[in-house]
Amino acid sequence: MTTACRQRAQIPNARSHHRWRGGIAAATLAAVIDSQPLTLLDGGTGRELMRMGAPFRQPEWSALALMESPHSVSEVHRRYVVAGADVITTNSYAVVPFHIGAERFAREGAELAALAGNLARAAVTAAARTVRVAGSLPPPCGSYRPDLFDAGTARPILQRLIGALEPYVDLWLSETLSCEAEMQLVGELVAGSGKPWWVSFTLADEPGAPSRGRLRSGEPVAAAVRRAARLGAVAVLFNCCQPEVIGPALIEATQAVGARSGAVVRLGAYANAFAPQRADAAANAELSALRADLSPADYLGWARQWRQDGADIIGGCCGVGPEHIASLRTELR
């Protein structure tokens, strides 16, 4: 039986938000947030592989380098460690049938995912400081497409990834989730692993939409955040969407978390550098153009805003590279 998420919604590109969170003045909240330690994530892997000339094409995306040039993946991890990332993410996002095909996934999926975990673990072992490894658990049925999600199809894919990555990772990062049903399934599968679970949602980011934060499924951010906390997530992030829509979502997430007494849920953000994705876009159909207005200095401006809006985990997604993370490390620390 198909378990799909319905209805899409949009959010406008806007940077103006209200400055009160549940009765707490912005200046007071900003002081509280700034007193919390900042965790820096890495940036995008696929575009960095392409930029350095590693094997890269669609539909395999970043998985192609695992197959043909694993040392290139190691080099991307090394660059992010040098840039200052506290957490690097395994290059397992594209190790799903959606990218590499069902037959290849059946034959090589577990081996490729284990290789992704091993390369990330080797990179942090070689680092001169403590860096953690996040095991990337992608949308198994396709990015940005909640209408394609099917729990019966997704379950064995995620189980294989989790089993292969488990020996190498410090925490789970289920990223670019478009709907609550995707999150529900991942929560069930990682519940007994004993590792922290971070949930990251992608937001509707087309212009001219309602002002309240929405997942790409149309589900409200606040409800999704509260459900993530109930399921055991220790962090909720927003990724692979326009930086403009993340601030309002963080504000709503802050209110949602604050409404749960005793909840300890960190918030975070890592935007992409893509132009807005259409609601009917076919993920992996084309190579998205990168925005020209998201230089390291530009991205730093958004990161400062996210920090004020509640984020203490910040990194980058597609098109955001080591130079961006280095800027965050220097300026936000």
C-alpha cells in the first residue's frame, strides 16, 4: 500500500521576520543562542566533486565517485575538515536505487554505503582534532518529491544503508526529508541503534507562497518539529532549500520546541545555492544552476541571521563549499 504525503505549499523569499518568539524579546533570545556552542557541518559533496574534476554525472550524482574514484571523496572530506567542520557527512546520499538503479543497488548498495562510511571515518581519524561522522540517510524514493514516497519501498533501502553505515558513524542524519511520513519511517529504523538522530527537512521555497513555514509536502513546520521531538530526534535542521525560507522556519521551530517542557532539541540549517525548485520539478532531471549571490560573505550573512533565529548547528548543502565553511568558522567562532 502506498504511503504518500499530500499537498504542496510554498513560502516566499523574504528575510523580514517578527522579532519575538513566544514572548521572548529578540535581543534576549539572541544572547541565549550566542552563548550556546556552535556546531559546524560540512558543505555539499556532489558539486565539490564536480568542481575538483572527479567523476560526476547524472543520474549517479555523487555516488559515481564512490564507484570510480574513492580518493576524490576522501579529498572532499579532508577539505571540509581543514575548513573547520565539526561534523562531516558520509557520501551515501546518492546510494539509492533512485540514483544508481535498482539492480546495482541490490548488488552493490551495501558495499558502496560501507565504503562511504569508511572514507568518512578515515578522514576524521586523520584529523588533528575531534570531528564526528554523520551517516547520511537520504529520501529513498527521490528528493523534493513527497508524492513518490512509499514506505514499503523505502524500508528495505534504508535498512540496508543503516546496516552498512552503522560501524562507521557517530550519529544519523536523515536529510532533505519532504514530509513527516519519511521522518516517521527513519525514526522507527534508527530507534534501537543507540546513536543520536538528527532530522533535516527541506522546505517549500517557491516565491509567492504563504508566509508560514511549510515542508515540501505542505505540512506545517511546527507540527513536524514537535513530531520529530516525540520520535526521539535530538536535533531538527532545515536543508537543501533557499536560505531565505530557513529563518522563518527556525523561528517557528524555536516556538514549537519551547512549547514542549523538558525537550532538548537543537536546531540547525544548511541551505543550498540552487535557484528555487518548482513544485513539479523532477529531482535528478537536470543539473541545477547555482546562484551568483551566495559567496562566502553572502552565506555568512544568512548564517548570522539563522544564529539569531535559533540555530546552533550550521553548514551548507549543494553548491556551498569548503570556502563557505571556512568563513563560518572564522567569523562565527
